Amino acid sequence: MRFLNLLFVLFSFSLFAQQGGMWIPSLLEGMNENEMQNLGMKMSAKDIYDVNNSSLKDAIVHFNGGCTSELISEKGLLLTNHHCGYSQIQSHSTVENDYLENGFWAKNLKEELPNPGMTATIIVRIEDVTDKVMNGITETTPEDERQKQIEANISRVVSTSPKESYQENRVRTFYEGNQYMLFVVETFKDIRLVGAPPSSIGKFGSDTDNWVWPRHTGDFALFRIYADSNNRPAEYSENNVPYKPKHFLPISLDGVAENDFTLVFGFPGMTDEYLPAIAIEQIVTSINPARDKIRTKALDIVDKYMRNDPQIKLQYASKFARIANFWKKWRGETQGLIKSNAVQIKKQQEQALKKEIQRKGKQEEYGHILLQFESYYTQIAPYNLAREYFMETVLRNGELLRFAFQTYQLKNSYDRLGAQSFTDRRENLLNSFTVQYRDYNAQVDKEVFEALLTLYVAEVPERFLPDALKNADIPQLTQTVYQNSAFTDYEQLKQLLSGDAETAVQRLQEDPGYQIAAAMADAYFEKIAPDYDALDLKITGLKRGYMKALMELSPPETRIFPNANSTLRVTYGQVKGYSPADAVYYEPITHLEGVMEKYIPGDYEFDVPQKLIDLYNSKDYGPYTDEAGRIPVNFIGTNHTTGGNSGSPAIDAFGNLVGINFDRVWEGTMSDYFYDPAISRNIMVDIRYVLFIVDKFADASHLIDEMKLVHPKKDQAQKSKKSKRKRK
Ligand code: ARG
Ligand code: GLU
């Protein structure tokens, strides 16, 4: 994206500073290193990533595949977000001992709580394997053959590249299939919960404040990695010992000020920064509004029940948060894409690229790309929208529909692979149903079902609908399903699925809940998916060519960064406020005073624990204050982050931990498609707030003793004073 901007800007002869990007840590030397040092970094690229010596990257840990975490002691202490450890914290909670509500603090290693199934992955080494993966591929290899060949090449690279027995090789693509990198990783499996603040700190502000600045959330939790006696990954065992990392992050007590350099190191999930204007236009005018419509309906219904019934509130809190999280993000994204003029700017950039293609005589190779983008995106639009409706209705918001869809897949495996496969999979599915049904309320779901199907029939073009929904009486259908389907109750469903495969499948097909889900799924797989997939494959090939054109035709100083793909990345920037609207300016740092300003006694989002109020009143802050004697809580910066960056360390100019990334600001969430340095900001917890809570609020100073606290700014000031004196 930045690159495109630059291209455009070059043609319009006015240069401005470029920012943003999520960069591959093994390739920082040169341009990125210069840029970072110009922004104030005092380290070298090798301090961040080095194969032969310990470096920052050895402290960065992929947390359970979805979030990021960082090592902060030589005993494997791991810091991440409260919302990343949420389900682990919940899994250890009971009504009597509710760690979500009250927090949890292990007093010693023995009290730390194991989490079966959890993983923590460390990157050992990154290597460019593009040549090996591209072996045998030419410009003219057809797209589907190409994919097969590449998969075969990747398998070979994975199985033949050197690694230790306890390590794993993974290959991922970058720049839309133009580059391939090998990752040698170690995955730890004994990860224990060490500490978590109460939700009134860790989730303070909840959904109201989610994606919002100014923010006051203590979104952190502590875990510990355990290893075997050789310091290697191992399944949980009482005999395991705390992992001794190659590197852990020292923690700065000096904090940050506006314009300070920061680096965020983590595992961003997915971005799409090089979409053509037409794709962005479709997101703004069609896809996001559809998602919004669907989720608004579902959330309104769930919210109504949650407010009236404490039992339902407990059951649906986490599901509601998950649905609401993206609902809100997409709203901000749409608004940001409009406000930043993304479509218009992309169009201008495409014009500039077109001219450049002509100028360099590259029409043969690249001349078709922009035209075909127009054509394919126009063709895919109705399928894309119908697909989104299907996903949102059947898989993401409806519950009975999702359960029934899962059994539809089970039946498919029966059809394809026979009875044995059915019985094998049934076991797993029933296990997952015990969990899913624990928090299920058929009354809530029934109302969501009726509302969403009504919308489905109204909005999805008739040619994509199953016959069962054409001219259907939705209220009547809802009534029938929720009165007669076994899917409204776990025990009934278990009964229905019991016995030999043939009978179970027979019963399944007679169930009205199953019937409607299966009809919708059949219609999806027959009328929507085939064309969608075919066009999507073409677009994938086109994106690769587009990317190649951009990389080849852009001026050498252009910044082109690969889209996020859940691999380890470095993003950097500065602590900075922003102006979200005319005459409004947001400062970059919040304080404990702001927590007290937002405090609403007894409110489920804005209550504050009494002990924190007491500490605030007595100003018992310890060494964790800023120069003005206040406790900083959150801060924002220009680091380009996305989902998956939650829990990532914010690192200062010297390589010390100053914060934990956990969110972005509402106005800037379009940065997944279009990073705008004026309003895109990431939100971090100030590490001093974390230390203050651990030490003063939780009385867990034994954890502080494990950490390495440093004063980089004070040390530097002293050094420069000394050298000045010498010069005199
Ligand atoms: N918006 C943050 C992240 O995407 C935090 C989400 C958790 N908090 C919440 N209130 N749902 O994904
Ligand atoms: N909360 C997000 C996460 O879980 C980070 C916010 C974002 O999307 O930037 O990764």
C-alpha cells in the first residue's frame, strides 16, 4: 500500500514520509534499519534478528497460534493479553472461584495451572526458499497445475531442510506467491497460567471501549513455559521445569513520551494491502454493510436476553464479545476507508501504474492485470456477497444452524468414506458439542434464527436460495424447527446420533433442523462455492502478477511489505497522538486518573476494584510512575498492527519492553487494507501499569523479582552528562 502511495506521489512530484508495514525480521538490514535508526532506534538489525547469536526474536512467542506473547524472565515467564488468555482463565474458573471475576495469582511454581492442548511456538530460524519452491514452474504453467507443483515442492523443502528432531519446518508464501520462506520452529506444550488481573482491570471498558481511544484497559496476563530437563518442548509433566530462553526482554521503567521510537514484534494474522480499488469499493458498499446488518440483528437480540437474565449473560458473554468485536471493527473500517479516500487514491495509483507499464513497454506481461481485476471482481461480487451471507448466518451467528452444519459435514464423510469414518468423527464432534451446548440457550438462538433467515431470504438473490427457503413462511419454519429438532438439546442430539452409522444418518436426515441447514449448505456448495472458488483462483493468480509488477516497476527506494500471514513480523513507528475529527486532538498516553473518571460503581463494564481505588487514593504507586507522579495506563503509536498482534511486545529504542499491544483505534482499523499514518494507531498497555498491578494490587512481587528492570533513559542521560564533563 505504502508503495502504491509512493508511486502515485512520485508522479505527482510531492514526497511525504512513508510509514507502516509489517516486515520480515530476517530482512531488515538496509532500508528498514536506516528508517528505524532515523526514527530513534539505537539498535542494529542484528540485535532484532540473528541466527547465530541470541537476539530479540528469541523472546517472541506465538501464543496458542492466535496471539503473541513475550518472554520476560530467565525462568520462562510469558506475558500476553488478558483477552488472549481469556479461555484459559475461564477454564480454571468455577462459580466459587471465578478467576475472570476476581483474578488469579500463583504464589509459587507449584500453584501455576496447566492448560492441556495449549501451545507456545518460538522461531528458531528463517530462510528464503523461493528458488526451491519455484523449481519447475514457468510463466505459462496453468494456475491449478502450478498450485499442485508448488505444494509438492514445499513438501520436499519441509522434509529435507535440516532441523533438530524436536523442531518443525514450515513454509509460508509472501508477496502473493512471489516469495517463499522456511521457518524452523519449536513448539512448547506445557504452558501454565501464572497470573491474571480481574476483568474489571484486564477487560476494563469491555465492548463499549473496545477499539476505542482514549483507553484504560489493563489487558495483560502471565503464563510460564515449561520444558523437559534438556530445555526442550515436552508434553505436560510434573517433572518439567521452567524454560530457560535464549533471550528475554528487560523491562524499562522509564516509559515513553510522544515521538519516542517503538517497535512491535509479533505474529500479525492477515491483511490485504494491495487490493485494487474495485475490491475496496465492494468491501465498503456491499460486504461490510451486509455483515453489519446481520450482526446488528443478532447482537440486538442476544443483548436483550443478556440484560434480562444473568444466566444468559454468563452463557453468552464470550460469544457476544467475539461477534461484537468484528462487528465494531468493520464499522470503523468502512468509515476509515471512506474518510481516507482509499478508493480514489487506489484508482489514481492504478492509473500511475498503468502509465508506468506502458512507459517500460511491459504491456505484454502486465497490461491485462488491471482490466482483468475489473472483470473478475465484477463477476465475483454476487457470489462473494451470497457467500458472506451464508457464512455469517450458518457458521458465525446461528448456533443450531452451525451445529447442524457440523453434522452435515459428518454425513458427508459417511457418504465419501463410509461408516468407520462416521463413527470416528462422531466421537470428536460429540466432545466438541458438550462444550458448545454448555452455553446454549435455544430461546435466544430461535429468535436469532428467525431474524437472520428473514434477512437471508430478503437479501440473497433468489437464484442462490435453496428451494426450502423460496417463498418460505419463516416464522412457521422457525416454529417447526425449534419445536421438533433434536438440535435444540444436547442429550436429544446425542441420542439422535447414536447407534450404527446408517441408522444415525437416517434419523439425521429426518430432523427438521438438519434439513434446513443441509438445504442451505447444498445450495451453497452447488450454486455459490463453485463459481466463487473458480473466480477466486483467477484473482489469486492475478494478485501474484500485480505484486510482481509493483515490485518490478517501482523506484528502488519504494517500500513494499508483504501482507500479514501469521508469521513473525516487525513493525515500527513512534508514540503519537492523532486527530480523529475536526478540532479534536487525542493525546497519546492515558493515566490512572482516567480509569477513575470512567468508573461507574457496579457497572459490568466500568466498575473498578476497591483495592485499586484505595491505591489511587493513597497514591501508593511504588516506582511505577511517570515524572509527574502519575500511573500511565495505555499509549498509542504509529505501529502498523492487526489481529494476532495482540500480546505483542512494544519495544523501545534499546530493546527493552515498554508495553503490550492489544488493540487499534476505531478510526484507523482500515489499516488492514489501507494504512493511513494520519489516523492509524495501535493501542498498548504501558508496562508500568502491568508492574504496578502485579506488585501493588496483586501483591505478587515475587514475579517482579524474576524480571529485569532497567532505566535506559536515565542511564543515557547520565552517560551524556559524563561525556560532556570529560569534554570540558
Ligand atoms: N479489539 C481487540 C482485538 O481484536 C480486543 C478484543 C477483546 N475485547 C472485547 N471487548 N471483545 O481483537
Ligand atoms: N485485539 C486484536 C488481537 O486479538 C488486536 C487488535 C487488532 O486487530 O489490531 O489480535
